[in-house]
Amino acid sequence: MIADVSEADHTDLAFEPAAKPVPAEERAKLLADPGFGRVFTDHMAIIEYDERQGWHDARITARHPFTMDPASPVLHYAQEIFEGMKAYRRPDGGAALFRPDANARRFAKSALRLAMPPLPEEMFLDSIRGLVRADREWIPETEDGSLYLRPFMIANGSFLGMRPSTEFIYAVIASSVGAYFKTDAPSVSLWVTREYVRAAPGGTGEAKCGGNYAGSLVAQAEAVRQGCDQVVFLDAIERRWVEELGGMNVFFVFADGSVQTPPLTGTILHGVTRDSLLTLARDMGLVVREEPYAIDQWRADAESGRLTEAFACGTAAVVTPIGRVKGTDGEFTIGGQSIGPTTMRLRSALVDIQRGHAPDPYGWIDRVV
Ligand SMILES: Cc1ncc(COP(=O)(O)O)c(C=O)c1O
């Protein structure tokens, strides 16, 4: 059966409903405590690309495994990019996305960096909206629940030559999720890696490509061995400036009320959450700086009381206080190792807009259902 789930008429997004969707009672059980990234919905979006047809065959279809040639270039040279975004349940029972246009633009930028054809923004948005409409019942109703959407693009084909592919698959899968951090602790701890860097100038640090994450796993494992929740990376040249976590941006809050985050100089991801918090902080009248911050300064400021709060932020982790920072030269704690007032205020302002508990003066909400 082919129907159309797109409300906009500028797309040819076909809808092939899953023949065997998960029964409602089973879905309800899965949604009671979904964790993060292990409960998947009934459908997926797919759009294919080749040089002759361009982007074609856009469809929402039953979630299914891919079949690919073992010489497919994504399997060898990691020509791959992805995105991460969420759909939230509205107080009236509907559903909305948060700044999906920002993800569409970042996805197109990542594509260019990885020598892939950018997906037109409208196609990206239609595929996401179509999937959320098809799987709207999978959005948890719990307080911190949401539908995490994972758009990605892979190089396909059959060749081992070292060149960009000419065939690509774009797909979106969706996962019902709860809180990202399982811990009941009021803050997370960070391990400052001195051995590994995440990104160097001229590299792929500001693209959201799988390779960046593969390269950070060993450092994350090191963090866990050190008894920490997450790894924090320093810059590749001086090994001095705080860049970001494996999957989150970082903010610092000072006793004078100002807020600081590392600048976008090409090696860190342009976080949508980071950008939204900068806007919210400015509109709250806070002094906001996008300036480099040295790891030794962080320690000195935490110890002197000049720095009172720090937090990590991202779509998955939302806003998470940082309570303890450990490195090869010892460790320091921040504030009372619990959420501070500025972190709390910024977090509430963001979450209230995302979940429809506060007005959206910025036009960030994209109502889907
Ligand atoms: C490396 C990295 N930094 C920062 C972020 C936060 O970005 P966003 O707020 O757009 O989720 C993410 C998550 O996507 C990430 O993977």
C-alpha cells in the first residue's frame, strides 16, 4: 500500500506502512523504561542517491536491515555522516521537533566536508516530519521522554578505490528514549585526556561524521577506567584549551554571573543546544563569552571560587552539570557537585520551550502533529 504522510505538497514521500507493527501492549511496556537508544520504532525513512537520478525514491517504510556489498565504501573508508535530534510530546498530545532546520543545515555542511552530496533541506525536513507522524505513538509520555531521531547518510557501491562514492543512502531511524545518563548522581564527572585528541585544525572535528566518534571511543573507555562518566578533549596543538566532550559541548559559569563556552574555530561541533543556550543566556541579560578557556585556568577558578558552575549540553544529554574533573595531575570539584542556579535556569528555559511549557519567541518549535 502506498500513501502519502507528508502534509507539504512539495515532496514525493511515499508511505509504506509496516505490515507487522509492534502491538500496542508491547509498545507500552517498552516505553515504560526505554533507556537510551535501544528501543526502536516501526518505521524508517529512506532516500537514495546516484549520479544519474540524484536524490530519489523517498519513502517511509517498515524498519528493516540493509543488504550491502562487502566492498561498499562506507565499510572501508567511513564515508558517513549523521545527525541527532528529538521530537517531544506537546501538552495537548501532539508532537513537535526542536530547530530541525538547524540539523538540516549542519547535515548539509557535514556532507560537503565528507565529499557527499548534500541532501536538500526540504527533503531532510519532510523525511523527519513524515517519520514522526508515522511513529507518533512511540513518543514516550514520561517527563524526560522523547523520540530521538537519527538521520544518517552512507556511501554505498562496490569498489575499493580511494575516491568519493557516487551512490549514497540517506536514512532516518527513530528511538524512544528516556534520560541519557542513567546515574542518579546530580552531576557527571569528566576525565581530561592528555593522550588522545578528538580533532585537529583542518580535520573533520566540526562535521558530524562517524569517524570522529570511532576515534574518541578509546578515550571514553579510559575515562570510565578512571572512574569518570565522560571524557573531555583539549585542543590538538597546545593541549591546553578545553574543546568539548565526546558528544556534548561545554559551558562555564562564573561567580560574577557571566557564562563562557569555547568558540567555534573548526574543531568542535556547532551544537544546536549550545547555540540555543547562548541565545537564552543573552536574553536573560547574562554576560556571554565565546572564548577559549584553559584547563589550568578551569582548575584555578574552581579552586578560588571564581568559577561556580560548569555543564555539558547536547540534544541527548540536554543540560548536565559537571561536578568533578580528573586528570593525570589530580582532580578538582565544582560548586557543590550538584546543579547550580544558572545551570538550572538555563536548563529550565530550554526544556520548557522544547516541551511546550513556555512560549517560543524564537520560532524554534516545528509542530508536526
Ligand atoms: C561532539 C559533539 N559535540 C556537541 C554535541 C551537541 O550538539 P547538539 O546540541 O546539536 O546535539 C554533540 C551531539 O550531537 C556531539 O556529538
